[in-house]
Amino acid sequence: MLLRKGQWLGRGSLLVEGASLGEQLEVDVEVEEDAGGFTLSGSYTLKDAPQRELSIRIASNEVGTYSIDARVGGVAVDGVAKLESVPNLGLLWNAGGTQHATFALFNVSNGYGFRGFLREGESTFTWEIAFALKQHAVKGDNVIPLTRRRR
């Protein structure tokens, strides 16, 4: 499977249909793996909006795909995904059938790319996020840069 456990940071944008510029989107998520699948928990922030929580459970099912149970902000969706080989794709929907989302997850240079569409009523949203594994900086008095700084 493409997913790996760890602390992941994502930056990207959310675009509303008809808008020319997307809203800046930042995601901080912890991916944990157990015998039944993966649990993703964390938060996301849209520019000038309060931080919102997210929780996603991904578990293999009896037909060779993965079942998804996601809570993103105030939205609850369930769905199915194919995550064992490329292309990694998923389809999500809410219980009332008023929200439908598709997504693709793929490798990029140092992490994952995550793109998708959400249809809610007459509105369509699209997102594009690049995730990178969070690196903890180690500071030491004996560390010097090998490149010159430009002034």
C-alpha cells in the first residue's frame, strides 16, 4: 500500500467552481497502522478560517479494496478506495447522498500528491495537496552550513 505511518504535513489549495484563485489549505495528519488498516487523525486549516479536525479510518474489505470512514470538519462520509496499485483512487459519499467526492493519491518527489473533487448540491470543489513527511530539525552547536548565504 502507498500509505506509510508517520507525521505528514500537507500544503495546497481548495478551489470553488467559478473562482479564479484557490484558498490556501494546510493539513497536519498522523498516520498510524494496525492489523486492520490505517487511522489518520489530525487537523486542517483554510486561510483565515479556524482549524478543523479530521479523522479517517481505512480498512481492507472482503472484495480486495478498502473501506473508508471519514470525518472532515463537520462532514461525515463513507466510501471505497483502490489503494494497492496505481492509480490509487477513491469514491466517498454522505448518508443523505447530497455530497460525493472522488480522489487520487499518488507518489511525488518526497511524499504524496492528493487531488480530488467534491460535489455538494450545485457546487463543485476541487483540491490539490502535496504531503511531505515531517522532519524534526536537530540543532547543534557543531553544525555548520556547507553552502554560502547570499546577501
